[in-house]
Amino acid sequence: MLDTSIAAIRYVLDEHPAPAAEETERSARSTVQIRQRARREIPKDVLARLYLDEHHSLQTIADMTGFSRGLLTDLAREYDIPIVGFQGRQPRVTIERSWLFEQYVVRRRPLPDLAREQGMSRSNMARWARVHNIPLRRSGGGSHHAALRTAELAVQFPAVLRNAVTSPYAWQRMRHFAAASSFSSMHEAARALSINRSTLVNQINQLEGDLGQPLLERATRGRAMKLTRFGKRVVAAINKIPAEGMTPRNCQAVRDPADAHIDCPRLLS
């Protein structure tokens, strides 16, 4: 026993605290590897799209990707992505996706007309189209047709998948996600699918960003990767679609009952 009082011991500890534990070489190497992996899987364009264009919070992106919010904050600063609140960018007029899709895609109305009708600039209306994952028509036959076809094709997919139909490669992303969901980790899934792991992760990250909800709970030490409740709905919808994707022949079989009025052959031709 020490011949002293508790108060004296507390005083000594306050004046001479124990030094902080030094970072070991192993932990430092692990931190560097995690940061390098984050740079590969979440490059600047992906983080900018999720944070600035789609207005996901850093915490939401952290939940989607499996990286910590602090690491994503460091990445945003490294990429010169301003960390700001959504309210400062939110326009006063809210444009609903259903209205914009009907007017711009189905009725073929030009953006300037829609912008004037809503009392905003054309660029602001174009921003709402990007927020709602509605491809913008470009001048020129080929690009115009491709963008319009993508938007029209989205109508044919089950409702839970429509926001993910943002490019001609959307169906490939969906198939890869559905196949990967049966494996215990991204590494195993990428190896089985014969694709690069970072490519698979980026595809699934884009799907989650397009659909607005996490699809997978990432694997951690001692716990296998598994689908979220929403992810199970998405996989079920994907698995109803034949391997060749949406065609005039199979469109009627996989469409939602509420969309019975849509003419599949006309829109898919």
C-alpha cells in the first residue's frame, strides 16, 4: 500500500498524465490501406455526384459505402469538394419527378418552356432533371435518340428499378448487383463474376445512389455481406426480368399492373 491519499494520486496523474499510445506500424499501414481503397472505390466524380448532385449527406454515403464519415470528410477536402448544407442550394420551387417526366419525356416539351412555366432558369430545370435521373436531350441525332430512349425505357421497368435506368449500362449494373448479392463479400463476388472489385463496388454504389437507399450491408470482420430489406425488393424485381433485359416481347410480362396503359412495343422500338 502507498502511504498517501487518493487526492494526492489524482493530483499527480493530472499533472503528469500517461502518454497517448503510439500508433503501431501495423495500425498505420492499415489506415493507409483503407484510405487508398476509399480513393479507388470513391473517386472524385463519384463522391461529387453523391454529395453535390444527389444531395446525400456524408453519413448516408458512409452507410452506403462502408467507409467512415470522417474518412469521407477528408476525401471531400482532398478532392476540393465544398462541404456545405443542402438548404443553401435548394431552389424555392420543387419539381416533382412524375411531372417533369411526363412533360419532358412523354410530351417532348423543351426545357426552356418548362422553366418559364415554373418561373425558373433553364439551368435550374436541367438541374432538377439530373436530380431525378432523367437524361437530358442533347442536340444531334444519335445522342438525342440515346438519351430519349433511356428515359423512355425506364418506364418499362418495375417501379422500384426505374430511377436506376440512367444509361445504356444500367441493366449491366443491375445484373451484377443481383449476382453479387448471393456472395458473402465483394471480393468473392468480383472474383466469381470475373470483374474488378472496384468496378463492382462502383456499380453498386451508383445503383444505391440512383435508387436513394442502401442495397447491401457490407461485410465486416466476422459478418458476411447481406441484403438490406430494400435490397431484397430490388433483387426480386431484377430477377423477374429475362437475361436479355427489357424487350417488346417480355415487357408485358414484367411490367407493373398500374402501367397496363403503356404501349411497350411503341416505346421500346
